[in-house]
Amino acid sequence: MFTNQFPDIPLDADRSPMSSIDPGIERTPKMLPTTGLPPRNWGLSWYLNPEKFSTGRSANSAFWCGFGHIFYWVDRERDVTGFIGSSLISNPFPDYDMWKLFGEFETEVYKGLQDSGPIS
């Protein structure tokens, strides 16, 4: 699950959604731009981030966001995981305010880890 399943795709490849081949049933979601985001790869069930995130998440950890704005991450190096969820369905996806909330939540979790000191 923590192995890149698409090693031949560059880390900075465009991550725009695929569009429908039938314009009559076009249902392509609008997505927030991916330019400027940290590089990431695909594991079997989530994105893998090969670099440390500004939130505090370690390199080689994993995260995902589902269409109903169910965000989670797993950081094996720091021995922490987090989850935040809603039932919000939006277009564009993800909703900017939910994405921002997830980033703020994750940042606070890592600040708490720093403040608590080592676990004994």
C-alpha cells in the first residue's frame, strides 16, 4: 500500500480529471488546480507524498480525500493518523473551505505532537 504503483509517471504530472468520451453525458467534476501542490504518487488505496508537507506530515506518508469530503492520512514515521469527515458534496471538488480545514486540522495535530514530547 505504501509502494508507488505508477513509477513511470513523473511526480509533477498533471492530475486533471479525465473527461467523458460522450459529450452528451458529460459529468466531469470541476477540480481545484493542482499546480503548486507537493508532488505525490499513487499507492494501492491513497496518494503517497514523497516529500514532507508544510503541515508536519512526514515524507513517505499517505493521504486520501473521498468525494463526500472524507479526509484522512497515515504517517508511519511519526506514528500518527488523522481523519476529518463531512457529508458535503461540492462541485468543484474538493471544496476549498473543507480542504483548508483539513490542512489546519493536520497542522494542529502535528503541533500537538511537538508540544507533548516523547511518548514513554
